Amino acid sequence: MKKTKLIMAFLFLYTGIACFGQINYSVSFENNYIINNVLLEDSNYYSRITMPGFQSGDSISYPALPVKYIHFVIPQDNNATSVIINEIKTDEVAIENIIEPLQQPIPISLNYTPEEDFTPPDSERYSSSIPYPYEIVRIVHQNYFRGHHVVTVAVFPFRYYPSENRLEFITSLDITINYSPNNNDPIIQPKDDMTIQLLSSMVENKDDIKDFYMENNKGGTKTNIVVDCEYLVITSQSLAPAFARFMAWKKRKGIDIKLVTVEEIYANYTGDNISGINDNSGKIRQYMADVYNGNNGRLKYALLAGYYTVVPVRTGYNSDNTTNPMYIIPTDLYFADFDGDWEVDNDGRYGEPQDNVDFQPEIFIGRIGPQTTQEVENWTRKTLLYEQNPGNGDYSYLTRAFFTQADDMQDTDDANTVLDVCSWILSRVVFSEEGGPSTTYTPAHPTGQEAISEFNNHYGFCSFMGHGGADNVAIATKGYNNNEQNSKYKLNSFDWHEGGCCYISENGNGFDNMTNENYPSILYSMSCETAQTDFDGGQNRSMAEAYTVVVNGGGSHYLGNTRYGWFPFSTNMFIAFCNAISNEYIYKIASAEKRSKESCSGDRYLQYTHNLFGCPETEIWTATPSQFTNALVTENGSNVAVSTGGVSGCTICVMSALDNGISYYNVQTNVLSYTFTNVPQPYLVTITKHDYIPYMKDPDNIYIQNETINTDRYIYGVNFFAGENVTNQIPQGPVVIMNSSNVVFDASNDVNLEGGFEVQSGSSFEVK
């Protein structure tokens, strides 16, 4: 494991004026590496080096030496120009054979057939007297995370002399990163708690963050539809009303959320001014950038909510000029990155290496793929259940995990390797294929039906580690993903028992057989294509869509690949995701996903292909939830005192109940108690904290009288009374819900509709 120590931050006081500077940094490595002699496919023995927390090289056919990517923050108006080694200490390491060459990663795809092809050592590299790597420390990327300039540096703890077959272990390094002014335009640089927490978890020189902050209120383009919010939902006019319940919950828990339709965006935008791409995806990106820049970086989250024919996707090219569809990758990074130019060369191929993609996002994106309002409601129910009352009070399932593993993933016991990092998982069930990955027969266990049946025993965290496709994943195969007749058991988006070229016919192997309606689960997938956002399967759907929006069981969140997953690199990213949650206390699912991608900073493919289906603001449960058993709300005139009952570090939101917080909205963070002043009746109170079931106090009685409602409203209450004469506290008069308005009464008890209550044609009214 690496030990790091920041030796010196800066040689001068940074004042926000562009000037030259440097960061001095010292790092030492523990000698916890392992060297094994392995016999590879060319019948030769090689030395294999593994080191916990490090990737195995970055150049195919070159020596597979461990590498780690570390990050530094520098002033926004500067560029890193060089990295210099001031001092290096090494030890000789004895090896018997030459270092194994790095092999092509294995696609975790159902269409992948293991081959005998072996990438031999590069003859020129392995005969050279020049050490490898020549640069043991080098700058890999310079990106901007919410305006903060992040420099990514690759560090190799070994140096190899191929012609001598001599290996050095670098015990310690002292380096200097130099930077100098650039001519870039200033970028909005928020310093909210979330941004600083994530930046601090990412960079080595944490203490410099505050010194490099640059106030910039440049603003941005504001069209007549640009809104000011923290969370943006983008969907269609037809689906928009179905998001009322979801948005009402986010608003009352303290998230300022707004919705805009694609029709509004298309009518007001011509395209992406950042990259010069004039299509619908470009229009959406430009709109989101305007919301972010126009409100000084308040925007943190966005939900792209609709099937890909409703809310379009953007594909990024993994290599220049490729025509291989598996290397043209749907990626929501495009909608989160407001700094990168995805079309530098104007060739119609976006996000190529020769373009200028920024891999550090400004905001956190989630996507769901509903085709109907019913599918929106399916997903909303699971999301709110997961956040508010998972298991309907039976919380113990949240600390239980169920994984399957097959083929290459079983060879290295990836399921248990990942779960060992998950500190919140108290019990686990892992299904491995009978007989191991190299069987010459089709394993009898697990079948697809067996895996679904076990899933239905209720688990909070799941993964099916096997070769996959858009709508299925193998969980037991003959050999390593053999494609002979009847050689595989698989899971499917929907129950499918017709067999096929290589699949065994069975019933009960679809996600639609999941019966965990009250126990929504988080599913993380490494398989190829199961989260394919541009999948056109007719009536069939991708596994991500089926799991989140179609079936009643499944769960609210699915993290998976739109194209290939790669073995073993996808496993490393999965480990980094769990490490961010367990050891860096990053609980919001999209934030943990972002941190996981930093572990593969040298791999643009994985940064494109792995995407989140679900709400990006949701926090994963990391313990059996506690409750606010002693919370108290007291009134003194128009003052409302809220006490958490002795629980510190809470968020308290008080908002007006009748108009979704328009007339009164007050959110206090990191508090034990708070007194809210001038609060109008009726009002809602909500207390939230990580690993606590939310406390929600609704008004006992909601009276609606003498009112014309011409906006969308979602109103919580215990008892409702609506009509022209239901209370003597306000003037008498009818209640009219006007054309195009959508109104929901969410009542925990009775709803009384009396004379004078009218719902006009073209509006909607619902009682929950």
C-alpha cells in the first residue's frame, strides 16, 4: 500500500494573480508487491507483478508494471508544464523470467469467444537497454472538476531494464510539479460542501484547495427557460406530470429541483456552443451548461428521464476514425462536462482522442429510460421506498449482498474481492459456477431460475459477474464463455425460455420474476452492454431499463456498461466504487461512481461506457438505518422550532405545503436544531441524515378554498378538505383546477371533496 506525505504546498502565497508556481510532493511505497512465475499461452514462463491498489500497466505488449493515478489541484488559470524528479531511492528486485507483456483486456461480452491469441512481448521494447518506463512519473490529464483544475499524474513504482532483465523497486520519490499561466477563460468555480468533499477525497494536496479558490461570478447565457436550481430533471411533455411525486420528495428533503421538457429546450436552442454540435443532444448540453454557468455553479445533479428516442444520447469515439460500433460508446459524460470540446476537428466523430474531452464533470448525471408514465411511476415508487422506508421497516436486508460470478471473474474470485471492500455488507451470498471456469461441461449450478430465486430473498447490494449483452448475462457457462449449443445458463431482462444457439431453455430466469417489490436493491454490473442506452430491442428492453423502470421488483439504481466492460479493469473500477463508499464516506451513488472512474484515468473507454441508471443524488445505505425517535416540532406564533432529538449533523427543511415551497422554503444543513421564523400555515417539516430514516411531519388538516389553481402542485397532508365552504378562516369561494394544471393530494388519512370543487377538462387531479 502506498504511503503519501505532502512535503510542501507552495513556495509563495497564491493571490489569484496568474504566476508561475510549483508543488513539491513526496511519496513512498510499501514493498507489499507479489511476484509470481506464470506460464502463458506461448508456453513461456514470465514474471508477473501484482500490487494492491495498482493497475497492471498501460501499454499493450509492453512490460505489465503496476501503475497508479494520483491527482493534484493547481490554480485554475495555470497549466501544469512539467513534473521533475528531485530524488529517487530504489532497491534491486530479483526476478527469474522477463516481465510478462500486458495483454489486451477481455471484453465481458456474451459474444466474446476465448481465443488462443496471445500478444507477445514487443521485440524492440524487450531488447532495449532503455529502462521502462522511461518516465516513471508523467502528466496524463489536465481537467476541471466544477471549475477546480485537476492534474492527473501516472506513477510507476517499478523500473525495468529489459535487455538486462533487471528490475528496480522505487521505495520513495520526491517530485516537483511545475505550472505556469494559461490564457483560458475563467470558469465558474463553486466551493460548496459537496464539491470540496469530493475534491479533497481526490487530490493529494488537500490543503491547497482553499488557497486556489478564485471568485468568478461571470454568469452565463440566460434564455427565458433557464432555471435556478440544484437538481434538473429533463424529460418530455408527455412524461413530465409523472415526475410530480419524485420532485415533491426531493424538494421537501432540501434539494431545490426543477423540471424542463425537451420540447422547451429544442424550441429555444440551436445546439452545443461549446463544441459546435448542432443536434438535439447538443441543445440539451448547452441548456444544462447555461443553467450551471448562469447560476454560479448551483446545479449539481441532472436526471435525463426518457427512452433514448425521447431524451437522446451522445456517443464518444474511443479511438480516432473508428467504425467499430463497440468503440462508439453512448456516454452521459457529454452532458456533465461543460469544459471539453468534443469536436475539435469537425469530422462528425465526437469525443475522439484528438478532440478535447474533459473527464472531470461539472455535474452528476443519472439516466432512466421510461417509455410511459407508468414506467416513471414504477421507478419513482422504488426510489422513494429506497430513500424513505426500505423494506417497509424491515431494514436488515440493506446490509446483505448477493453476487454471482462466472468465467474470468470467478478465476480471480472477483465477487469476494469486491465484497471484502464493502464495509457495510454484514452478510453475503456468492453463487459461483459449479466445477470452476475451465469445466469441459455445462455447470448445473447456478441456473438463471436459481439466481432469481435467491435474489428474491432480499438483498441491498447485488451484482451478476458474467459475460453479458444488452438484455442478458451468463451466470454459468461451459469453459470460458463457450458458445456451443446448450452451453450456458443466463439471466434475462424478461423471462425467456426458448433456448437459443447456446442457451439452455428454462423458466423463471427474467428480471420480471423478481418479487422484491418492497425491498429495492442497488445493482452494479461489469458485464458488456447491459446498460445500453441506445438499445432498440423492440418490445424487449436492456437489463438496466427492465430493472429500474419496467418490472415491479428489481431496484431504483443500476450501474452498468453501454458497450464493453473489460476484465480485469472493470473489477478495479468496481473496487474503487466500493472503496469510495467504505473509506472515503462518499455516499451519493453518482459521486462514488465518479470517484471510481478516477482509478482508471488512463482508460477513456471505461470512463465512457460505465453509466448510472437512477437518481444521482440518492445515498446508498451503509448500515441498518436509525430513526429520529425523539424529533420534536413546536410552534410559537409563526416561529417553528425543530429539534432532531439529539442527532447532530442533520439537514432540516421547512417549506410551505400548498405551493411546493414557492412562498416559503428554508433549508438548514449540519444542524442539531433550528428555529424557523415567519413560517406560514400549513407547512412541511423534513429531517434527513445519512443512514437515518427521514422524519416527515405533514399538516394535520389541509384546507383549500376560494382558489384557482393554474400551476402544478403536489400537496402532502393527513386530512384534506377542498371546496367553496370548508373553513371559516379564509373567504368562501370555489376551488378550480385550471386547464393544463396537474394536482396531487398525497393524504395519509381522508380526502373530503365538497361542493364547489371543479377540475377543468385538460387538467389532471389525483388522490394518493
